[in-house]
Amino acid sequence: MQTINPGAYLTGFNDRIADTTFRWLDDSVHFNRTEDVKARFAEILADQYDPQDVIDKMVEIIGAEHGSYRNVWPRRRRSSSSRSRKPPGAGRSDPALQKETPVSTDARPSVFERLDLPDTGLTRDTYEYVAGGTPLFVFHHSVRSYVFARAHARNQGLRAGTDYDDELLFASCLLHDIGLSDEGNGDQRFEVDGADTAVAFLRGRGVEERRIAITWDAIALRRGTEVALTQAGIGTDILGLRRESLPAGLADRVHTLLPRQDLAYALSDAIVAQARAKPHKAPPMTFPGGLMRHHLPYGAHPTWYDLLAAAGWGDQPVGVAARRRAETPQQVGTLFTEYLEAGDVEGLVSLYEPNAHFVPTPGNHLAGTEAIRKALQQLVDQGARLTLELRDVRQVDDLALVSNTATLTGVGPEPLVSATTEILRRQPDGGWAHVIDDPFFSAPRGD
């Protein structure tokens, strides 16, 4: 399929637009004054070309076996820039502006002019391809990524055409999320599907294989000069990385033209939606896989440590191979009593997260490994002994609430009996450890 836009020619199309507009314009209702609109239309209609030129071109395109999807004619319209009295596309709609606001009868500069985007046949084709094939938030994000990437390049003293290929940078930024389009939704990770889709698009427009390879790397592998700039622009638009180095006012101006529409979360949701429909697109240890873990029941998507445990080599966490780990929340209490009786302070410490909260005696609240180690060392030095009787346990995914009836001896003249309140969390190695250990939390406040 090939298209050609004859809007610059005297075909009657523009005249009909004007006539229709004048029929419904009402100065008592509408903001735009009729006389102003008529004056602008008069300027546009006076600058139309002989239609025979575009008719000849259409005959040429129809008879050709190969060609571009989008054809801008006359050629001087494609290469025109801000030097031209009438901007490219005047009287026609820009995809970003068309989506941004309702069409106005006033001629408006295109986003290409307003953001000074590189204006070539390839960049125009890429711009319209992404605008027509992706959700609006992806399209806006892709254009913003280029604008921010170019700003980072200038901040580093890099010159377009000398230090990097500006047209290729634009194409890489615009196409980097094309894997989220219907056309780009294949059976690989979305970034690889996107890279392959971008290759097909560029190859269909006669782009050199060397330049195509750079774009593929930018999207899938993310390496190289243009690639580094592409990733810098993307990182700025999603995570705000290096936003402080952008020129003053640039971000506000770009966001006015290309609203964010909650990009970061919308983009994440789009990736998850693809992965739900095609789970193989989100394998473990990939970015899509990491997102999926937050949207599936606990354990449904393996973590790195799950993969290690299933490797079959018997590897154990370094430094704790000789010490058992609590395989269940209930076993934490069992190991605590064993380590206390054995005087194994480091074993006791291993049952607490680094920033855990521990209450060894009523009113004595401790936090952090060093403070907990000192308290446990004191219990060992006193010859303390502990017996535990499980009262109840509640587990949700990798969190557990445990309560024991605890009897602590050796720290005073009488045994200290309490109902413990313990919050435990499953650790990366699969064992369980305390986040909060307060034997006296449920005690009446008068005690």
C-alpha cells in the first residue's frame, strides 16, 4: 500500500473545507472570528499548485512495483523547513497535534517546527508510522525521548552529523517501543520484537544495513554512541535521570506539546498486558519478567534464587553452608532455642534481617544488627534458656506473623513468660528471618 497527500494542490478539497467551515462558524458562539478564519483560508487557497503535477505523480506511484508507504509531493514540501514561508503540512494535520487537541481552523506550526525535529523523508515516515501504530502515551514518550537525547548530546558537546547520526538517533528513539504496537507484538521479549519490527520498517525504506544494525542495537542491546544517547533520552523521560542537565524550560515546553499521560505506569501496564497474553515474552530475569512478578500470585514467577535452588548443583549461600536455615516461619523459633543453648551468637544474629527490630526485655527496643548482636551476646553470657510453644501462625506470600508462648529463664529470679509477636520475611536464599521480634508487644501496658 502506498499513499500520497494531494492537499497542497488545487483539487477542490481545500475549498470544500473552507466552505464547510464558513457554514457553521458563528461569531456569537465561537472563539475564532469569521473574518480572521476567512483571511487565513484566503492565504492558503491562493497558494495551491496545478493539480496536473500530483496527478502525474499518482499515476507513477500506482504503476510502480515498489515504493514508500508515505509520499510527500511536491518534493520541495518534504525538504522544506522553517525557512519556508508556509510550514510543512500547513493546512494538514500533525499526528501529535491532532491527538493533542481538536482540529482548529487556524493553521498551526507542526511539532516538527515547534520542537525543531530533524525533517527528512525518513524522519517524517518514522514519525507517522509510530503515531499511527502505538498508543498516544508511547508516541509522545518516543518523541520526548529524542528531544531529551538531543539535549544531552549538546550538553556533552556532541555535534549532529559529525559525532552522531541525528536521523538515526531520531529513528531509534521513535521506534524503541514499537514492540508495544499490534504489529510489533511477536513471540519474543517486547524489546527484541520491537527491534525486529524497526529493522523491517527501515529496510522497507532503503536504509543502509549498517545503520539498521545500529538501530537494532539501540533497541534490543543498547550499546554504541547513538544507542547511548537513545538510552539517555529514554531514561530521562521515564525515570527523570539527568533531568537537571536539560536546558531550562525545555521539559515544560515538550510536555505542553506532548502530555505525559502517566507514561511510566501506562508503559508498565502495556508490557504486563502483552506478557499476560503471551507469558513466554516475560522470562525470568528480564525487565518484563520483573514486572510480571508484581502482578502474579506469590511464587508463580520464579526469582533468581528460585532458579539457583532448582539448578541441581547444590550450591548454598556463601558463609552459611554449615548453619541450617529456617525453611518455614515456625522453624525460626526452633533454631533460636538451639543457637541460644549452644551459645552461637552469630547463629542467633542470622535469624534477624539487618534492620530488624528486637525487644529482648520489656521496654528495651533495639534496631539493627550491631545492637541486636550485643543483646543476644548478653543473653548467652547470662546463660539464658528459652522454651517456645507455638500459639499461631499466619503466612501471606513471603511474610508471616507468628506468636509463641515464650518462657525465658536465667535473666532474673523468676521465669519471664510472654506471648510473642514476631513478623518474619522469607529471605533471598529461601530461609526465614525476623523483621520484628517483640515478645512483649501484646502485654498489658500496666505490666
